[in-house]
Amino acid sequence: MTQYWVIIPAAGAGKRMASAIPKQYLTLNQRTILDVTIANFLSHPQILGVAVGVSPNDEHWAKSEWATHPQVIRYDGGTERAETVLNGLQVLLAVGVDETANVLVHDAARPLVTHDALTRIMAHDGSEGALLAIPCKDTLKLANETTQSIGTVDRSAIWQAQTPQKFPLMALLEGLSTALEENLAITDESSAMELLGWQPALIEGEATNLKITVPEDLVMANAILASQTHTQQ
């Protein structure tokens, strides 16, 4: 059974949440979003450890239930997600993770990823990486500069990217480094690897693996978590 390290970039401020504190420290069922996210990984038997990248002046991490856990490494993140992930990859190299090993990168604000979804992506053995994603179900419109619909996009080839995303450590380090050096626009790890010609596999995820970005997302996440807890009882 292959085991994995996980990088969780958690250095962002989450401005769209309009919150006084970074969104990863907002409460989800009496725990912080970040603590719930970490718990989902550490409770999976294939996870060796988690590297959490937080802001150098983070005032909240010390209160985390995982702050002193032996399987958790806290490190300084950067100003952009790519920089934070890159720092995490360098930390994993420093603690002896093999440069050819696959690593997982996961959004701090996706606390509802399931063990089933994690097992599916870790079981994939393709050579060009993989990411959780879901096929688009909605009708998509193409808008002009005045926000008018000028066409309908064929959704059959559209998938919504999620995390975790899985890539070999050194390959991802090189991909992110290249993107940053060339000032290329990347929004996730897959986009950096795609710029190098990689074609990561899309592993079907779950709609409940939502990213908490705006206040209503937190309401939905609490409702989903409450439903999952009730089902397990």
C-alpha cells in the first residue's frame, strides 16, 4: 500500500469571505476548517504526514489541535499559492521524501473530501499525475464585456477541478518553479504541469468536496457535515 505526504497551502487571507480572520480558521462544527481538513487526511491509512504552509505572521496556527502533532509539519508559506506549495515541496525534500514520490496538494478550505475520494486518486497509477474533478452539469454561457450571453459552451468536455491533486515531487517543483520564473498565470498545480505538456488524469470526485470561498459556502458545508455525521450515527 503506497503512502503519501500531503501539502496544504494555508497562507491566504480569503478576502471574499469578508471575515476578520483567514477563512481556514473559521469554525465548522466547532472546529476550524483547517483542522477538519487535516483530520480527513491523517485519519486515512495511506497518509504519512501533512505539511501545512501558513503565513509567517500567522497568529492562529498555534491554537490548532494539530500544531504539535508528530505527523504535521508547519512551514512558512509565500504570497501566492504557487509559492506556498513550492516551499512545501522543498520542506518535504529536506525531511527525506524521495524526489520521485507522488505527493498530494489539497486546498485548506476543502474540509469535506472523503476517504473514498482520496483512495480513488491515490490508487491511480498514471505517469502524468491526477486530480479530483467533477463533470460539469450546468449549462455554460459565454459572456461579452457587457455581461451579455453571446453563446452556449459545450459542457461535455468541461470538468470542474478539485483537490487533492497528485504529482511526482520533483516534477511538480520544476513545474511550479518554471511558471513562477516566467510569470505564467496558474490557478492550481495541474495548470502548472499542463504548461509543461502534461495531461493529468481526471479522477471523478464528489460534489460535496466544495471549496469554502464565500459566506454561503460555509452554511452549505455545515449542513453537509451535519448530514454526514447523522448518517454515520
